[in-house]
Amino acid sequence: MARMRETRIELVPRSPLLLPGSGADGVLRRRGGVLERLLHIAGEPVIVRAAYSASRTGVLLGAWGASRGLCEAALGRMRFALGIDDDLREFHHRFRRDPLIGRAIRAAPGLRPARRPEPFEALAWAICEQLIEFTRAAAIERRIVARLGRRAPGTTLSDLPAAATIAATAPAMLESFDLAGRRAIALRRVAHEVACGRIDLAAEDHEFGWRRLRAIPEIGSWTVESLALHGQGRLDKVPAGDLGLRKLVGGLLSGDPQARAEESEVRGFFARYAPWGGIAAAFAMRSALTRPVLAGTRL
């Protein structure tokens, strides 16, 4: 990356913030205490790094790219991905004593649902993760990045392929990465709709884009809700088809640890946390992993 321009900022999050670790797809890397990610802005590569400030009350962000404008745009996407500007103080205040998620909130108030800097990333990976275990899905995602992803001179970092690249990829190649045939076709169709502008994932009217997505075979409510939560910052949306959430809610509602709640029951369960159902679900899963919630807990 010749003649790179450097832009740095220091921000104080509006709410406690826990920086994530390296991503399972290998795109976001954590080296020591520094997060590093390659992004593309208008097709141009920009490297972005993030770390806690010395006092750990703030976050240091730096970007290296061909122009200040590109660097500032990349920093904006990283701020979104990390949730730096999310104000969760009211959520913490209201639910820090909640019998289900209160303990997790007090233990890790900086927790955020994983978020992608580009909504198409969240959508593409949601399709890859449909109905299979996460480790297998992550392996598929790494293969896609290795074969189709974008690179930049002078760095070992990789970025996801652009929507146009996936749209131009034969379904047979996507299947060779272990992606099921119907999902390979769906991923290619979605990528085409996004690349040609018929679906604008960054538009303010999320509902319009969701309706167009649902008209595509293999794109159901879980995929759209995952896009909303992880790619569009909609903390009110719960990916209700998630098996972990279905198990958790099923056990709580029935007292049977083998029970599986319906998606409608999961949405109804987290409605009590509106308008923060998505982040409440993340805390609920953390709570279940660290301290199993007994059936019959008063909620």
C-alpha cells in the first residue's frame, strides 16, 4: 500500500465496551491488545486498528489508506462494528438486576452482539451459517475468504469478497467450499441483488430491504434477523431461530431441558426487553454458558 495516509482518533465509549477477540473467519485479527482489519472503501484498501487507551477508559482507532476521506470512512465503519457509539446506559440500569441477564450484565457490561462493518458481510455469513454447526460454517467462510477475498499489497490481512465477486462466482465453486447447493444459489442471488442495487442494505428503510430478501428462496426470518442485529445495528432484533436461544427459552418455559421453543415463543420471550431484545439475548446466552439458569426462575 504505497503512499498511505494515517488518521488516528481517540474515543470514549458512551457505555462500557469490551473489545472482541479474533474472528472465526480470520478477517478480524487480534494481536496482543490490538485489533486489526482490512476494509475496502469504494474499492480502495484501508487498514484499521483498534486498542484500548492506556487508561482503558477510551479506544484508540487508527486507519491507513490512500486518502484522509477513505480513512475516515473506514474508521466510521469500525466504530459501528465495535459499537463504540452505542448508548446502553438505560438498558444496563433497567436490567442489571434482572433474574436472567442481570448477573451477566454486571459481570461484563461491555458485551455487545458481534457486528460486521458492512451489512453484506453479516448477510453472506448468515447464509453460510444456516442449519449447520458454527465450526463448520466458519470453515466455509475461511475458504471463501481464502479463494475469493480481497488483499492489499504489503499486508497479510484479507477482506471478504465484494458482493459483485460472489455474484459472478459459479454455484459449483461455492459448493466446493462445502456450502450446500441451495445455499450457494441463495448466496449468489443475494449478492447479485445487492451488487446491482436492487437491495440496498444500508438504506434507512430496513423493512423494505428485508421484504425483498424474504422473497428469495432459502432466505428466512433467522437470516434476516441475523442481518439486522449483526449488520445493521438493530439491537431490537432477536435471531429467534438460533438453536441456542430455542433451547434456552424452551427450557425456561417448560422446565424440560430438552425442549425447543418455537421462533414465535423466542420473540415473545425477549419482548420484555424491548427495544433491546437482541442484546438481551446475547446476555442471556452468556448467562446460560457461565451459570445455567434453572427452570422456574422468576422472570
